[in-house]
Amino acid sequence: MRVTAEQIAIISAVIDESNITIETLRDDVLDHLCCAVEIEMARGKDFETALREAVEELSPDGLNEIQHETVFLLNSTKIIHMKKVMYGIGLLSAMAFVLGWGFGLLHLPGATQLSVYGFSSFAFIFLPLLAIDHFKTNIRRTLSDKLKFILGFASGILVGLSGVFKVMHLQGTVALLVAGILLCVFGFFPFLFFTMYKKSIT
């Protein structure tokens, strides 16, 4: 059940009563509350009840707390330092992996080492840091959003590992590749396009 334009205006007014001044954060909160209210109304609850429960679930201490936490996370020196390290590792590991792949095509020495070390750093250092950053800096997402991220993360790891196994001539390459593809096709893609569809009709 979709929320009406009038109900969206009511939700927007509730957000305006808080001290949320970051426009992008306000839009995220509005989008989240609209989706949550739609889900609860589809279960038979009236709009007022659905909205009240959605707000309480999103931020039990009030919507103002969301901006306080967001500002803290975005401006924390430790968080900024972690982001620099995280993206630096991501850049270097991605460069190493692609260079290793290129070296392999040209039959140059060091291809295997670059590919393995590059992918390992990307998969087991950069991606976990990215996941932590994602869940800390984003407001509470719906279950479909969380599953989309987790399934995409897992399928990418499996497909990447299959490439490393292939380069190192290890057993299990086909199993990893098939598992990664199946997880991507039947897990990640459905959640990805479902969330895109939900946002397009909100």
C-alpha cells in the first residue's frame, strides 16, 4: 500500500519538527519512514500507528538524535583518518590486482603475487572496513537494503576468490565461481532491483 501525497506531507512535517538540517539526511529519513509506513499499512495498521511505530523504531530517542550521531560520525577525526586509510588500501589493492591481471596476460613475472596480494587486501581489509563504514554512517536501513549489501559483498568475494584460485591453479575454482554467480543472480540482483523499484514509486 503506497502512502499518499497528503501522508508524505504529514511525514515531512514530523521531520521538520525535529532539528534535522542536513538536507540529504532529511531526504534519507523521509524515504525510510515512507517505506516503513507502507510496510506497516500493508499489514493492516492505520497510518498514524504505522508512522508512530516507524519513528520509534528508527530513533527511539527522537529524530534529533539521528543528526547528532551523523554529525559526530562525519566530523570525527578518527573516522576521517579511518576513511583515508580505508580508501588508500582500496586504491592500492585494486591497482595491484589489475596490474597482476595485466602482467598475467603479458606473461610477465610477478603476476601471481600482485593478483593474490591485491585481491586479498581488497577483499579482507578494504571491503570489511567499507562495510563497517556503511553501517555506521547510514541510518537504519530496511532488511532488504541490508541483505542487498551483504549478498553483494559475499558474491563479489566468491567471484574474486575464484579468479585468484584460477591464477594460482588451486582446486575449487569452479565451485567458488558458480557459488558467487548463483548468489549474485538469485540473491543480490533481486534485492537490488526490488529496492530500486521501491524508490522509484515512492
